[in-house]
Amino acid sequence: MAEPRAPVAPGEVVRVYGLLAWTWIRAAAQYPISMVLLTLASAVVSALDVAAIMVLFTRAPRIAGFTAPEVLFLYGTSALSFAFADAMFGTTERLGKHIREGTLDAMLVRPVSPLVQIATEDFSPRRIGKLIPAVVVLVLTLPRLDVAWTAGRVAMIPAMILTGATIFSGLWVLTASLQFVLIDGHGATKSVTYGGGFMTQYPLSIYARDFVRGVTFVVPLAFVNWQPGLYVLGRPDPLGLPWAVRFAAPAVAVAVCVLAGFVWRAGLRHYRSTGS
């Protein structure tokens, strides 16, 4: 069983995370051409989602009542949030592999949180490539939205990206923690993280109402960009939820992270070493 660790100040965690990530970045920078090509390839692959959306609009002027700029706005905010979370915590999905191979044992005896070690593993600048299409789409789309811009709507844009990234990060750690029990649950975790990233690129009103309720009250993906996005776009909620729900994303993000931290610590406490 893993020994409990003494609490570490958040500032120290951030410092160690940055140090380990910078170490991986410096290693990747030793091969600059490869790093640039991988970054561009990542950007091109991510841009295919934009192409898919544009193809849909060649067949219909609206998707579930949303115009092309509105859907691209949802895509941009979702993709940007997801890319940040992927860069920060995407490799936590490798936890099951470390458990099977016994390499988690080595992480537990180091004076650094195993979560930080796994999250920074193979940290590469190529992940920045996923940010490029999302940023370009937002820059081109925001001026084309047919909304009355107010201080609240303007402030909501960075707020929803930050809270969306936090929700995705919490879900990544939460689903990764389940691999303490479900050792081969890697595919199932991707259905929540990568599947959630793809799903939130589109208006949730294209899905069945029961499904939307599920991603609102069970797996809170609706708070990544849908609920705050409804506020920015001035749209009614198809579920008829109260107006205040559009501003609940920060509280939801905190709740997801608290739950993820609890499940992660519980998994570590009950982890049985492989003896390697």
C-alpha cells in the first residue's frame, strides 16, 4: 500500500510541474525540425474538425438552429479548453500502463507527486499545435457573431475557456484514477475525455434531451462551453434550466477538481505495489 505523503504547497507543485515540463521541452528542442513538423501536423489534424463543420454547412444553413459563426464559436471555445487540458493532464491516461508495468512504484518513492510525474511525462511543444486552429477560428468568428457585446459577454469568453480547461483537466484526472481499479479502462476513459471534447464542439441541442441531461447533471460537460455559450449567444436553454445555470461553470469546475483529487488520493491509498 502506498505511504501517505505530506501536504505540498500549491506553489511548489506548480514550480515542480513547470520544471519537469521544461525539461521535456528542452529535450524535444534538440531536434527542432522534428518538433516543428510534429507541431504543424498536430495543427493540421485538429483543423480537420473545422473542415468537417464547414462541410455540414454546405448542406444546411443552420445546425439545430445555430448559424455557422455560432457553431464555430462553440468549436473554438471547446477546442481551446480541451487543448489546454490535454497539454496539462492528457498523459494521466497512461496510469493503467504504469500500474501494469510496475513503473508507478518507482514514481511513488520519488520526492515528487506521482500525478505531476505522469502529467508531465513526454511533455512536448507539439501539443501547442492543437491550440492553433482553435485560436484562429475564435479570432475570425467572434467579430461575426450577431450578438450585442456587453462587458459581461466579453468577460465570459476567457472565463469559459479557463473553466472549460479546468473541467476537462478534472475529468482527465478523475477518469485516469479509475484505472486504479479498472486496469484496462484506458478506452473507457477516452470516451469521456476525447469523446467529450468532440461532443462539445457542436450545439448540445442536436442530441437527445436525456443525453443532454446526462452531460449536465452527471458528467458536467455542458458547463465546458454550452451553458456559458448560451449566455454569450443570447440563446434559451433547451432544457429550460434557470438563467443562473449559465454562470455555474466555475463552481462546477471546482467541484470536479475536488472530486478528482479525492478519487486520486483514494486510489493511491488503496494501491497495492507490484513488488517491482
